[in-house]
Amino acid sequence: LFATGGEFLKGVVAMDGMPPADRIEVCFAGRSNVGKSTLINALTGRKALARASNTPGRTQEINFFTLAGSHYLVDLPGYGFANAPVAVVAKWQALLKAYLAGRPSLRRAFVLIDARHGVKEVDEQIMSLLDASAVTFQTVLTKADKVKDADRDAALDQTRRALARHPAAYPELIVTSSEKGWGIPTLRATI
Ligand code: GDP
């Protein structure tokens, strides 16, 4: 699936721009700066597949990538900007809701959590939306190279406690570092 890298297909700003739901699809969600672009690039083995700089005012696009012509990997816009304009947040939430409810081919969401910070209120909101949309999600800890073992274990405990509150949560966590390549084979195999 990952042997040929990934191909950027399109950025979508409304439901009518979505490609046909004709293949297996997984999506990636996370707070801005969680390391989502870097992780997607590490997964696909490409340097600049997902744009690694997100700015708060930027158009909130849902980016579709194809994997081996058989799967879609979907990069959802980062959330949780401190000073995001209300209108931008509202538009993003509406598109996200429509996307999660409207993609029968969506098999799983991956929710990225920074290993240094654990699950925050905005992450809980996304998890609740995934519950309500009946989209199974799996949590991926990012930047594990940046924390001491004890701090990472604390983040894991905190995350597990949060997941227990979410019926759509898949219990198994994947710990990753894009920098070190940790967990990347596991995440690929999971997809
Ligand atoms: P995004 O906003 O979620 O797409 O986050 P980015 O992928 O742009 O990453 C945000 C920052 O974290 C960048 O400076 C990355 O170089 C850094 N970063 C991402 N992943 C890792 C990682 O696994 N380890 C370390 N040490 N830094 C990372």
C-alpha cells in the first residue's frame, strides 16, 4: 500500500467537491502543530506530500491523497487555533460534520495527540463528534521522541482515561515519532 508513496489528489472545501466514495478511506485529525503533516509524510515516505505549515487564516481544505490507487488517505484541517476567527471555526466544523456523516467508505479516523500534552478539550470535542458520527477512531501519540519515558507514560494513562469516555474509540494506542520513525510501520500495517 505504501510502496509507491502517495499521490495528492485534491483539496476539498465543500461536500460537492469530494471524490466518489469508491474505495477504502482513512482520515487524520489533530490540533494544529500536533505533527500531522510530518506524520503523513513519514507514512507515505514523501518529503512534501502534506504541507507542513498550516496558518490559522488559511483556507480550511480537506486534502485527499491516493495510496496505491486503492485507498484514500484524508488529511483533515488542523483544529484548535488559539485565535482562529469564529467564522473560520464554524465553517470548518460544518464541513467536518458533513464529511464524517457523508463518507460511507470511511473506515477509521486517526486522532493525533501530542505525547507532551495529552488529550485537550478540543481533542475531546473531535472525539465526541466521531462518537456521534459512528466513526471508529484510533489515537496516535506524536512526537514521542520529545518526552521522557515517565512523561510519555503519564500521557498514555491520561489518554487511555479519556478514550474510555468515547464509545467510538478503538482501545489500542499507537505511539509514534516521525523524527525517529517509531511506530510508523505499525501505523502503516494498521491502515
Ligand atoms: P501539523 O500542524 O500538525 O501538520 O504539524 P507539523 O507536521 O507541521 O509539525 C509541527 C512541528 O513539529 C514541526 O516543527 C515539526 O518539525 C515538528 N515535529 C513533527 N513531528 C515530530 C516528531 O516526531 N518529533 C519531533 N521532535 N518533532 C516533530
